[in-house]
Amino acid sequence: MGEGSLNLLEVKGIDVAYGYAKVLHNVSVKLHQGEMVFIVGRNGAGKTTLLQTISGLLNPTGGSIVYQGQEVQGHPPEKLARLGIRFVAQDKKVFSHLTVKDNLELAAYASGENLNQVKDRLFKLYPKFQEFLRRKAGGLSGGQREILLIGRALVGNPKILLIDEPTEGLAAVVIEEVFRILNEMKKNKVSTLIVEQNLSTVSRLADRIYIMKEGKIIKEMVAREEIANTAELENYL
């Protein structure tokens, strides 16, 4: 099977602008089935803009986004979500005034999946949520909200997860919990594109890394020894 047939997602030379300010310049990335790919770069490099564009929140001014062989740039985010592309944003926002169970029920209803299956999947990711079902989601810690968002995004078995800065602002012990969950997803071959600044997490999980600078992809890392070299990665942060 050739590499082209493995591409679940291929972003081809996209440009994105906010008004007259161009923020992405001829950006190309790809995601194969079952891969966990990371995007690394300094703040303002365009990483979040890239994920927002793939998820349909922004429209590219040039280039194309090909998902399962079909061009999808310009599709609204709700359509892309139904097609299997889910975005977990950086802000860790849940439905704060609803319980954890209610948050899961909304996701289950939208996807047509049985609520018990949804709960079972989340409990496997993070068993403590069995104790939190009736707790208001807004009362969860930042790490717990992130895990809930990832669990919600997995409802309906999406084809791709786009996750923006999952460990940002979390304590070291919580980062390890998020790492464990991402590692479990990797074992289960969940195709994932992640923006992340925690280089320990990146070097341990990445199948491939893209380095972004000033709205451009300046390097792609595929060799295991290169990915594991956090000192090299630090040069780009």
C-alpha cells in the first residue's frame, strides 16, 4: 500500500488570513491512519490557527484540505464533526452549569451513541469520573476538564482528533495523567493531530513532528532519534 493511500488527512499549501494579515503561509501537513502527530513552535507561530482551519472554524484563502480523499475546506465545523473530525480547544471550556453526566449525555445524543457506552469509555480513560458524574463540570480541575473534553470528543468514534495544548497550565502530576490518556489513545490507534509545548510528552508519543515558525512549516521530524531529542526540540520554542 503506497503512502498516499494511507493519508487520512492532507493539508495542501493552505494560506489563512485575519483580514489583511496573513497568518499561515503555504502550510502542508498530513496525518496517516492511526498516527499521533504533534505540532511544535513558539507562541504566535500559527499552530492554533492551523487546527481551527482544519476543524472548519476558519476558512483558508488558498490551498486545500483533503479528508478521506475529499476536499473539505470551507465546510462548517458541525458538518466536519459529523464526518468524524473533532476539535478539542485550548480553553478547556465545558458546559460548566451542567453535571459531568449531562455533558456526556449531550455528546451521546448528538452522535447517536448509547450513554452507557459513552460512560464506560470515559471510565476506562479516567476511572475517577465514576465519582464525578453528578458534579457540576465547572467545579472540575483544569486537568479533569481537559480529560472530560477528550472523552466527549471520542464519543461516536471519530476518525480524527485535533487537540490544542492539552497540558497547558496543568501541574506535573496532572500532565502525567493526560500523558497516560494520550498514550492509551495511541495504543488504540486513534488518529490525532496535537499542538503541544510539553516536550517530554511530545518526544514520548509522537510518530511525527511538524515545527512551525511565523506561520510556516519549517521542519518535519520522522526519525525516532530526532523526535526523542528534546534538546533539539527546545531550539524551536
